[in-house]
Amino acid sequence: MSSSETPVNISLEEKLANLPTTPGVYQFKGAKGELLYVGKAINLRNRVRQYFQKSHKADKRRRLMIARIADVELIVTDSEVEALILETTLIQKLKPRYNIDMKDDKTFPYIVVTNEPYPRVFATRRVIRDGSKYFGPYSDVKNMHASLKLVRELYRVRSCNYLIDDESIRKKKIKICFDFHIKKCDGPCEGRISHEQYTAMIAEVTQILKGRTTSLVRMLEERMQKASDEMRFEDAGSYRDKIGQLSVYNDRQKVVDIEAVERDLIALAPEGDDACGVVFKIRDGKIIGRQHFYLSGVEGNTESEMLERLISRYYLETDDIPREIFLQVEVESLASLEAWLTEKRQERVHITIPKIGEKAKLMTMCRNNAQFLLEMLKIQKEKRKDAVPLSLSSLQKDLRLPRAPRRIECFDISNFQGSDSVASMVVFTDGRPRKSEYRKFKIRTVEGPDDFASMQEVIERRYARALEEQSELPDLIVVDGGKGQLSSAVEVLERLGLRQRSGAVLLQEPPPRHLPIIGLVKRLEEVFVPEASDPQSVARSSPGLKLLQQVRNEAHRFAITYHRSLRSKRTLQTELDLIGGVGKKRAKSLLEVFGSVQGVKFATREQLSDVVGDVVAQRIQEYFLQDASSGGAGPTPSNAAK
């Protein structure tokens, strides 16, 4: 590589010293290249340097971010509007850790008018930017279905998935379907309706979806009168029926504004690290829809910053841009937002902050809705936090436990003919594995295959340390095994003061440190408890027993995996260590070149010599020849595993 092709590493200090004064987007990254934050600026130099000034006031979350910044990347744009759109797109796509996180609108459905010569109209949750028009998102799915039902009752929009264009019509590739005969479609596939007529029909459908029903009714009334004057009474009757259905649809909507304008009301209510934003869509003075969005990671951000994030994300996803937008507070990028939305609508968009009068009352109504929905979110969080899964409540009932076993710790012992004895501990919280808290143990004090003594060692190590560190104790301990393993574990818990001594009178309300413990035998799925000599009867169909089986199987898998890795490592090391002249370094080199002991065994003298020299190569071959002539009695990996 020539010197001109060698990448140049520029330090963060050098980048900060040479920042441009143009608009653009900045990305803060950590030491490992992870994306921390995405922001925009009219002047990149002024904005980015603010973060590193001593006088810059930042909340705790922002200070943590600044402390992690190791690099900054810039994307220069021609205007602040471009920077706003790019920032919103990057945040949505990359989800940086320290940006406000907004719940994805795509969980809500849209109504799409497809970008085709003869468009279709249907509900979707998938937004594809191919020129199609999307209306929504609809948080109230009933409202969406009502709009679709009205469209299908009033207009004969095709429902098939064929690609219909002038060529397919001319070549007669598609035949008219049943919808044409029951008057649900006008048959564009065979040219029964002209492209101009179909396009005019779709324009009226779009008016309904945008909520502009008043102007549509006025237009239909004019057509009805004209058809009547020309004695086209069938057409006049059709217009009359459409007007009647639209009137019924209008009457269901609440009138909140006497001004017949297109207007969105946007407000939010923050509390702690959460916020709820609400968008009321007012068309022809009536509320035609309401969307709400939950934002997290907002602590330390101003209402203006949160509102800007909500606005930019919401209007990035929708094509329904109103003429007016009312906000509860002013946002920093007001001019940029107006310019962007004006360009998107192709008509002037005004953003206003009402202070007094009826418009201010509308904004109060909007914010009250946001506050109400935020309270509902808090209640739901508390319910989820306190809710006990069915498997846990069932297990509590099956085992007569004093409380639901929200934290379960399960132990399993694994060894091979007494060698490489290990143990595993897996943790389940609320019925789900918490792998970050799994632990594995090498058995230190037990010689030979003694599962009882091994279980005692592991239980003592785990809970003596838990008491010393005052860490969280489980609601239920499970040991893989029968009465013997269970008794061994109980003896240790009693010694540590984590259970009442055997023979003591058990109180109806056990003391705080009386840890429930059971043994689970795999062969018959028998459950043993310390107070009974016979296994407990637990229904095979019980969700609690199925959870116990899952926990036990996971502990067994974890123990077996650890044991095999240790045994494999020991077997490989022992095999090569038996050969004179092969130390740890040479053994490592041989395994790196040949991949395994078997690879070393079947390598040629020349191949071995290239790695360890002629003398050691000869010793390796002599060793494996001697091992083969003795019938494979040597400690080869295959024999060790048998």
C-alpha cells in the first residue's frame, strides 16, 4: 500500500479544532465505535464544541454520554432542513443509545393508496416509499376500518393484486372477476372504466381519507343537482346515496373547531424518563383521528427538544400534512420544520403556539389527553411489574410455597467417572432465563464421583458468598437429583442459617431466611421436598412442572457444556504432554497448525519437522506408533471419551 493510501488517524481534539461552520449532522461514538448520539446543527462548530466546554450545563445522562465520547463523525448538508431530515432518519434507523427513543409507529396500521396506474386502497403495517400515499398511523383500528368500509361502500375501487396498465388492458391479460358482476369494481382490467374516470374516483377517496368530507359533500351536491337538471336521475340517485352516507360518517365525528381548516394539535406530557405525545387530527373542524406515542430516555431533555423529536419523526412517516400545526411550546428548529413540511405538502404550512382563547383551550385538551395516557402507561408498567406468570402461580400452588418463586436458582453436578467434576447454577426470573447470572463451579474439595459432597460444596460456596455480599437470594432452590442431593443441600442451608433446623416447629409464616428448596429426579419427574420422605404429587400437565423441567434441563445443558470443554482441554493437553520434548508452547503450535491431536497423529514427518524440528517430530511419530501397536490403550481422545 502506498503512503497516499494509508489511512490517517485524526484525534478527537484535532477534529474539534477543525469543525466546519456549515449546517449538518454530527454523530458521537465511543471507544469501540459504538454510536452514542446523533444531532443536527445550523453551525456544526458552535454546536459540537458546546458539549466539551466547562461552562456547558448538562444533566447526569448527558454527562455520562460526554465522558464516553471518543470520536465524532460529521455529515455536512446544504441547509438546516436537510440536516433535520437526515438526523430524524439516522435516529430512526440506528437508534443511538442517548437519543430520545420513540415507539415505532409501524406497530399501528396505515391506509395506503398505491402508486399504480389504477391504484388499490387497503390497510397495511408496512410502509414502502415507492410513491404510494399513506394515511395514518391509526392507533384506533376501528376508526381505520370505518374509513375503509365507507370507501368501499361509496366507490368501486379494485381489490385484486394484478398489475393493471394500458398494455395489460390492450393485450387482455386479465379477465373480469366476480367483483365486477356484483358491482364492487368497475372493471379497469378490461378497460370498462377509463383511466381519467378511475383517477377522479381515487381523488375523491383521498379526500375522505384526509378528512375533507365537507368539501366533498359540497362537490357531490353540485353534481347531483346537475344530473337532476339533465334528467340523469339514476346518477342523481347515486350521488344522493353517497351524500347520505358521508353525512352519517360526519355526524359520528366530534366538532371541536368552527374553522373548517386542516389542523394538527400536538402536545406531550413528560414525567421522569418517560413521556407521552399526542397528535389530534382536525379536518373540517372535526376530530377524525388521534395518535399517541410513548417516548423513553427523555430525562434531561427540555419539552422543546422532546416535541421536536416527536414532530420530525411523525411527519417523516406520514403524507398527510395539514395547513396548520398547533404546538404547546415553541421548538428550536421552528423555521426549519415549517420549511420542510411546506416542501413536503407543496403548500405553505404554519406552525403556531396558541396563547389565549379557544385555540389555547384546544391545546389544553390535547395536553390533558397526553397526561392521561402517560398515567395509563405508568399503571400498565406497575401491573406488568407485579403480575405473576401462570407458571409461577401454578408452581407456588403445586409446592405450597409461601410466595411465588419469581427467582429460581437450579444446581446440577456433572463429571465423567469421577474426573473433571463441575457444577452449574442457572437463574430464572419470572419464568425466563437470566443468563448474565449463570455461574459455573469447579469442584475443589471432593475426590471421585460423589454427587452429594459435590452438591454440598457448591451450595455452601454460592450462599456463603451471597450472605457475605448481601446479594439477592432466590425464592426457590432446585437441585437436580433425589433425596440424597436434596438432604446434602438442606444440611448446608441449615448450617448457614438459611433454613430452619430439621425437627424444629415450622411456623405458619416462615422466617425471611427460610429458603424453599426441592429436588427434581429426571427419570420419573419426581419432586422431593425436605419435609416429606415420599415425592410430591404434581400433575404432569401442570405449567409449574413444565417450568421446573425447563429450568432443570437448562442447568444440565450448562453443566455438560462446561464439563466437556474442561475435559476436552485436559485430554488434549495430557495427550501431547506425554511426548518427550513437547512442552506447552510446542503443543500449542502443533494444535494451531494441525487443528487437533488427531491431526498431529496423522501428520507426516516433514510436516511435523516444519513446526517442531526433526528430533521432536521423530519422538511424536514414535509415540503414536507405539500407542497404535499397544491396541490403542494410550490416553487418546477417543479412548478417554469411552
